[in-house]
Amino acid sequence: MAPKKDAKKPEPPKKAEPAPAPAPAPAPEAPPKPAAVDLSGVKVDFNQDQLEDYREAFGLFDRVGDSKVAYNQIADIMRALGQNPTNKEVTKILGNPTADEMANKRVDFEGFLPMLQFVVNSPNKATYDDYVEGLRVFDKEGNGTVMGAELRIVLSTLGEKMNETEIDALMQGQEDENGCVNYEAFVKHIMSV
């Protein structure tokens, strides 16, 4: 015999009421922009030869011919002139511009000089410990030395590449009888030169 069907009709499913919308999240606070550098107090202290060289280099970056360069070229010009500011430092010097301002705002040579002077006057941020830590990577045996040959390769291929004559002068008297260099003494030697 077949099971009897329930005489009750099933209740129609209730329409789900939409859940109340969650309260909008508070807008995240933008991290405070680092304060821009005040260039008004920077005294430009370059000699005439330097100014001529800097003006020439600056002119090479002028793509429009209006004796100005875009903000996004400032770091490149400084590096071409032998400085090594980080992009973050340059952005701070420029007053923390937006990406659009970096591409479209322009500065003339006279406006560029205080920026360059500020970078030139900034102390070298690398410390003895930074250099030692960088060389420790090459200390395979953990004994405070690196192979002189390996150090020569690093000096000639990474960062500001040195030529063989410069490397020989720097390495003179630094290698022991096994061709190894005590990198802590080496860093002290470099920082004293």
C-alpha cells in the first residue's frame, strides 16, 4: 500500500527579508604624508664650474625646450650628477606630489639647485654596521672573512662599478696569505679613506 499523503498543504516558503545593510565602515585615515622639505633655508654653495656642469646635465633632461624638467626626472638628474637619493627622499623634497604632478609639474634650474644642495648636504646614511652586514652575506664559513677574489668581483660588477686599478688600490694590504679579507677591518679601512 502506498503511503498516505499528508492532507495539509505545505506552507509556501517565506520570502527572505533582506538583512539590514551594515553600517558603512569608517573611512580609513590616510597615513600622514611626510612633511615636505623646506628648501627656502638651503644655501646653494656650488662653485662656478660645478654650476656649469649641473646646468649642462639639467639641460640634457629638458625634453620640451623650456629650460625646465618634469618632477619625475629630478631623481635621475641627481643620480647623473653623482648623488644617490632614494625616490622617497626626492618625493619628500618635491613636497609629496601626486603621480599626476610628478609627470606634469616642471621645475627650472634655479628651483632645482636648492634640491640638489639639500641632497649633497644630507649625510651618508650607510653606517659601519650596514656595510659589515652587506659583506657578511659572502662569509660562507661564518669566520669573519670573505674571499678576496669574490670581493673583487662584487666591487667590479655591483652598484657603482669600480675598475681594476681602483679595486687594486682599495684591496692593497687587505688580503691574508689565503686570499681572504677580514671584512670588518676592510670596512674600517674604507670608511677611513
